[in-house]
Amino acid sequence: SLGNVSRVSFRDEHPDLGDGRAEILAGLQLPQKSVNPKWFYDQRGSELFDQITRLPEYYPTRTESMILNDNRASIAANCGDNSVFIEPGSGSSEKVRILLEAVRPAVYVPVDISADFLHESAKTLGDEYPWLDIFAVCADFNAGWEFLSELPSARRVVFYPGSTIGNLDPSLAQAFLRTIASLVGKDGGVLIGVDTHKSTERLEAAYNDDAGVTAQFNLNVLRRMNALLDADFDEAAFRHRAFYNEDLRRIEMHLVSELNQQVECAGTIVDFKAGETIHTECSYKYGLEDFASLATSAGLEIIETWQDEEGLFGVHYLRS
Ligand code: AVJ
């Protein structure tokens, strides 16, 4: 019978990340060399990130999951049922499972740039939740949201867990929230997970784990650049460095050149002085007031915030 087969549909917008060559090379030619953290996530990078989420020092993932789990009912009360529940960058759709039974959306819309992975994840989710309609969209949500016109016209809630917004500089984070706000409209909402500003010691431990997984994750971007740029970065000639920039309230990750060296990238020579770095990631942290003013600047208001007892992490429900 078809009765317990969930309706899973799939739409491919054929997102074009570009081949990265020009973009990455331009970043390596800036006074402060830098590379966008989106390049971390090839197969190996995604596996390493997955390991990071289970490290004892890396509290965000397990803390957020606990917050979602402990507050399912009141989160659901805010989101309302029968919504179009949209998750940009859904990956394996792991966290939404915590909420689905409570939130009972009319349709769940996972959006991800990795087509095969999205397809598999959506099918698996559909098997686990036969009552759920799933409309999986392969798209770069930074490039546009045209696919929304295909969706049923119900209240929209955007689910953005994981403190992914922390990767964006505040002005870009503001612009992103503004886009989301206009997308969900006046009666929609945003459920977003944000890592909290806290002691430097605690934060730095989370990005300098004893097992060295975060170091491997960071160094993996050199392999990625070797593949994308026909470059000859030597992993042994760089080391991982992560520190909390207290003034800017962000973790900065860098790759530090161990020596004076020249690296050929896409036919161009890039010079490194010993100690010079490639800035690979920012991870902004927000106090409650910090995030409230970011939300306000994007035309949104915090309706409710859920936190763990230690206040390590926050989940916020926002509305226009
Ligand atoms: C996926 C961006 C939320 O900033 O904590 C983890 C990425 N980098 N360890 C974060 C990350 C190093 C992570 N985000």
C-alpha cells in the first residue's frame, strides 16, 4: 500500500559553486591571505567536521541538541503546526528529527548544495517519518530562493541551527537575516541556533581539541586547494592556530606557515613568510544583547530564547 510511503519530492536547481580557482587565488593574494570556510567541506572535511561535533571539547552541537530536545513543546508552540519548515544547509537533517514530532510541519524543505547527499538524506528521513511531506531542494541558498514559489502557501519557518550564522561577519549576518525575514514574511518565523560569547579558555579549547581533529579539519583545506588549484601546498609546512579575538568576539582559525616558502597555485607563485597565515574561518559568538541587536538591525525581534543551564548556547525564535 502507498499509505505509509511518505511523499518525498526532489528539485535540483543545479547550484554552481564555480570551480573556486579565481576566488581562492584572489584570497591568497590579499595582504591577509584568506580562504572562505565553505571550502572546508569536501568528503573528508565533512567527515572531520562530523568528528568535531562529537569531541568532548566541542560543546555546541551536543548542547544545541539538548536544548532542542528539552524544549520541544515550547519551540513547537512558537513555530506552530502545519508550517512550511525550511532548513538551509540541512546536511543529514539530524537536528530536525528532534523537532519533527512536536512541530508537525505541513512540509519539510531541506535545502543543500550537495545533491546526492541531500537525496539520500531526504529518502532516509521519509522512511522514518511516513506522515511527513518532504520537498528537498538542491540549491545554493546564498544565490537565491526561487524554489519557494513551488511550495504550498502556508506559514514559513526557517530553521537554521548549528551557529552556522557565526561564519558570517556581522554585516553579512545582518543581510542574511534580512533576506530570511523577507522570505518568511510577516507571519513567519526563524528558529536559529547561536553560540554564546563566553570565557576565552572555554572557547579556545573547543577549537584546539586534544585529539587534533580540528587541526586536521583546518589543514584539510590545503589538500582541497591542491586539488582545486593544482597547487603544491605541503601540509607539514603549515600548522593549525585558533584563538578567540575578544574585541571582535570571534574565533579565528588560521594556517600558519612554518617557514619562508613559495607555493605554486594555479600557475601563480604565492609567497609566504615564516609565521604568515592564511585566515580560514571566523566563528562569531554573541551575547544575548549582541544577538538581540543583530536581529533588530535585520528587522526581526526575539520572541523567545532557550538556553542550557550554563548558557553555553542559545536557540532563538525570531519574528518580524
Ligand atoms: C559549522 C561554522 C558552526 O564555527 O564552530 C568547528 C565550524 N570550525 N570547528 C563552528 C567549526 C572549527 C563550526 N560551524
